[in-house]
Amino acid sequence: MYLIIAFIIPRGKIPVDNIPVMEETVAPFQKNNPLFTRGSMLLRMEHLSGVDNARNYSPEIIKELEQLLLAGGSASPDHRRKGFYDLENRERTFFIHISPITGRVVLLAVWLRPECVVDQAEQVETGSGCTA
């Protein structure tokens, strides 16, 4: 059994004060978090029954995804396909499928967010920005 907590954010910011969360899992997001935009939702799994690595991504990427799923992250559902999401953290976007039968997550694709791609080029010059 798994639990997905999802909220549609209607006006661009996540209202942290109004999120009903379990006592043992507190959302790490702040009111002015730039990751939350209009139409996004918070996706968090209480129990992770596993991540299937369909494209042989590195173990570091899988661990990052597992941590994001347990902590919660900004997600956009694919309106054409049930159970498919773009899940974002500060550096990457993960395209995932959550099986409605088993609760297992399948990682289908991962890419750097556009701001991080630009920041990586600047990081070489300044030594700051997103890290891959």
C-alpha cells in the first residue's frame, strides 16, 4: 500500500500553513519556493515500495529520486496518461510512472532543469550555480 499526497496549487505559491501532513513527514517547502508554479502539485509518498530503473540511470540519480519521493516535490501530472508525472527538484526533472497496482515507481527519463543548464555554463566562470 502506498500514499500519494497531491495538492493542486491554484495561484502560484504553495500555502504551507494549510497543508495537512502526517506528523512524521513535514513538508520541507517554504512559502516563497520558486519550484511551485501555477498548476503544480506536491507529490509525496509515505512508503516507497521501490524504483524501477528502466533506462539504467546511475545509483546516485535513483537515490536522489527516492529521497525526493519520500520528502515531497513539485509535480505536474500528465493529463493524457494516468499515473505519469514530471517531478522536479532544484536541479532535475524526473519523468516517472507510479503503478496503481503495485505502487512501484518507474523512472522513465531525467534531465537538468533549463535554469541549471544555463547555470552550469556560468558556474565554470564564477564557481556557483546548480550542480549536476
